[in-house]
Amino acid sequence: MTKKENVRLEVMNFIDKDVNDYMDKFLISPEKIWQPTDFLPDSHSDKFYDELTELRELSKDLPYDFWITLIGDTITEEALPSYESWIMEIDGVDNENSNGWAKWFRAWTAEENRHGDVLNKFLYLSGRVNMREIEISTHYLISDGFDIGTSHDPYKNFVYTSFQELATYISHNRVSELAKKHSVKSLAKMCKIIAGDEMRHHLAYGEFVKRIFEVDPSEMMLAFQYM
């Protein structure tokens, strides 16, 4: 391990003791946070078929470009296994001993997992898209993996993730506005809530970057410039 990597590990270990506080501030318990079934027809309800019919009828009014955007958002969210496997390997994350960072990333992943789940189910129920082709694309994306050029560097990874979360916030928020414009209020609300999650996560990773700036400003600035 190089001297630079040693310093990064020391900084991550130093901040690790405060990660539980970040979890309390930026994450929500499974019982209190929304779940995908909150925004979809309830299969246990006698009104399920009526709700499903309404969803499919409203979906007919959404234009082609809208579906392309929603599919892109869905596939991006469903590549979560790639993101998690990458980020769990950065310096300072001790999954074996379940340190604070490992707990954070698992809990963050659990929140993010709901996004792809609810979007996938909506697409399926809408009857407006070729789900098999979407599933094949997602399969390829996860199978191929990706390299974001950050290696195991936590500084670069936090910068990348903070911007990634902001980008997904913008995308989901715009889809919400389009759905509202076409009077599909349930979908508009769903995407707005997802966007809210992404903004909350963006603020969290921004907080991590800010904290590292306070502890190791020169190296954090170089990492920020690199990204």
C-alpha cells in the first residue's frame, strides 16, 4: 500500500466512528420509508383489477420519448449490483467486520434497491414496453460491469457518487414533471418521491466529501479536480 493509500485509509477510519450519525441523518428505517407496493395496484385488494386497468389506460397517453427516458432510468437503477460491488471494495470499507462504512453502503443500497424495483414493476404493469428486451439490456449491463476510473480511492468514489446521485435526482424529477403534464398523477408522485431519495443521498455523499476536505484538504482537492 502506498503512502497516499495509507493516508486515505487513516482518514476513512477516523471518520468511520461518525458514520452511524450520518445514517441517522440521511437514511430512513425500512418501516418508515416508502416501499414499492405503496405506489402500485394492490394485488391483495378487491380493487386490484380496477387499479391495474386505470394504470394501463393512463399509460396509453404517455409519448414514446417519455417511455425511452423511463426505461433508461429503470435500467440505470437496476444496475445497482454493479455499483454496490464496486463501492464495497474501496479503501476503508471493511465488510467482513461490518465497520461503519460497510453498514452505510448496505443500508444505502437497500434504499436504492426500491427504485429499480418500483420502476420495473410499473413498466411491466403498463403493458407499453417490451419487458424482455429491457431485462436483456439490464442483464448485459450488470454482466459487463463498469470501470468509473476511481479504483479503490474513497475520495474519488465519493465525488463520483455525489454527482451521480444529483444526476439521478434531476432525471427522476423531470420524469415526474412530464408524468404530471400528462395527468398520470400516481407516476408523477412516485418519481418525485424517488427524486427525493436521490437528493437526500446526494447531500449525504456531499457531506462525506466536505468532511474529508476538513481532514485532508490537499488530497481531496486533487481528487475533486481529477473527477
